[in-house]
Amino acid sequence: MFEKLEAVVDRLDELDAALSTPEIATNPRKSMELMRERGSIEETVKTYKRYKSTNEELGEARELLREESDPEMKAMAREEVTTLEAQIAELEETLRDLMVPRDPRDKCNVILEVRAGTGGEEAALFAGDLLRMYSRYAETKGLKLEQISISEAAQGGVKEVVVLVKGNGAFSLLKHESGTHRVQRVPVTESQGRIHTSACTVAVLAEVGDVDIKINPADLRIDTYRASGAGGQHVNRTDSAVRITHLPTGVVVQCQDERSQHKNRDRAMTLLRAKLYDAEQQKRHNEQAADRRAQVGSGDRSERIRTYNFPQNRVTDHRIDLTLYSLDHVIAGALDPVVQALQSAERAARLAATSTAM
């Protein structure tokens, strides 16, 4: 680990030297790129330098302890050694954490998809519950939701909904929500009081830019049509809705929520880029078994990740064996206990993998 840390120190020096050159100073894009890299390692370098200086202090304190004959001074030196050893251990743990590779998508905005699965009407109602849960959670985190598309169910709830969650760190907060969410409760239409099991699928995609994924315009088929459903006077008046098909992969996206065809097209392209980027990430994960082991679950859409049991007020995340008897709070948007537990599990898995490599 310490060889790698020395390399990080050298890299910071290289970046500082490069940022002071006229070539970089007059190139805003390159300058911003290097500044981001510098910001990502600056804390690591500061912590490592603090570790080295503390280690030097510890060496001096141990030498004093060996040479000192006065009982009182010896006791003071022994106490200082104990304190510094504890600081060294803490700094080493911090350094190991800082050296864990971060997910480059963590700061991205999120495209969140919720779809009703098995369970008919009850599944659609549960999909609506999940949408409200994520909306309220996003509010508490200062994130903003923008609807891309929605298909409402006849009896309430939603068949499927796609929203854009904007804000720094959105992906880091929501990325573990991908998968199948199962609900166990008595439907409002159940006269016998029997508990039914329904399910919804959630997909969490990082919003990516043109620099992250290239799309050849010749690979696209773009269709326009009249929007349907709630939406005001523009509905069924103009061909403002947009459907885009990526011919090489068969991926289809659509957006009809904006009044402008141009805005709908932009939103649909954002969704398409995210889907293609996610597909590429999944492909890489499938090819790298070691990387998959470093994740909390596979993130596969078909994987049952969580159960919401309303009669017992219980929510269980099956990937980390977490059970909370506060479903009423969780479904109301208090997702922090679940999110933080998943983030801790991911961190521990990445740390273990990094420690093994070191």
C-alpha cells in the first residue's frame, strides 16, 4: 500500500507542475480535468503526510522511552507512545479506505425506472408507493426529480415511470436500488383479509454525457407521435412525443412529458445514453468475476433484493441480511438506514478486495 501511496504523492506533484504551465492554463477543458484528478487525491496525500509525520513522532517517543530513566518522564513517554500508536492505527485505516477505488459514477445524476411486475393492480399500487418513497427521500437529500415518462394504471398507481434524479451524489445514494422489490400486504380489494405478494422492478442508471458514450446518428430510428394521457391541451394536438430506437442493440426509449418535441427528444437521448452505458457496464461486470464479487449483489434486474412486509411493519434487504421493523418510516422516504448499510457493505467489500490485492 505504501508504494502506491508514494506514487500518489508523485502524481500530485506532477499535476501541480502541469497546472502551472501556460499550455494547461489556457486550456479550460484540460485544466478542469486535471483539477478534478487533483481533487480526488489531495485528501489521500494530506492524510499520508500526516501519517508519516505521526510515525516520526512515534519513533522519537519510543526512543525517549528507551533512554529515559526518570520514572515520571518515562510514564509520560509511555503515555505518548500509546496515544501515537492509536493515531497511527486510525490513520492506516483511513488510508486503506482512501485507497479503495471509487465508483466513477457516484456523483452522476440518476435515471430511475420503476415498473409494476407480478401482482396486477396491487403491483401497480406498490410501484406508485415506491415512486413516492424515492421522491420523498430525494427531497431530504436536496435532490430534484424530473419526470421523463409515466404510464398510469386504471385503478391508481403506475404501470411504469421513468424519472431523472438530479443532484451531486444521486447515483451513490440510489445505485443499490436496482432489482426486484417484493411487497407482502393485504390489498384494498381483498375482502377475506388474505396477504398477497406482488413485485416491482427498479432500474437505476447513471446519466452520462456524450464523452461517456458515443452514438452514431445513423444507428438511430426516431419516430414522433401524439402524446396520450394527462398533460393538458397539447395532448393529441401535435406529434410532440418521441420514440428512439437504437438499431444495433434494439434498445427503445421514449418521452412524451414535455410540450416540445425538441425537449422530448433531448430527454429520450439522455435516457438512451444511460441505457447503453449501463449495458456496457453490465457486460464488463459479467466478464470480470472479481469485480462482481466487490459489489453488493449483482444489481441484476431479476434479483430479488428487498421485501416489504406490511403486516409485520418489516423491511428486509436480502443482500446484506438487514431487517428493520420500521417499514412505515422507510416507505415514507426515510431510506437512510438502508442506504447507509448498503454503502457500508460496498465499502467493506471493496476494502477487502483492495487489501487482498495489496
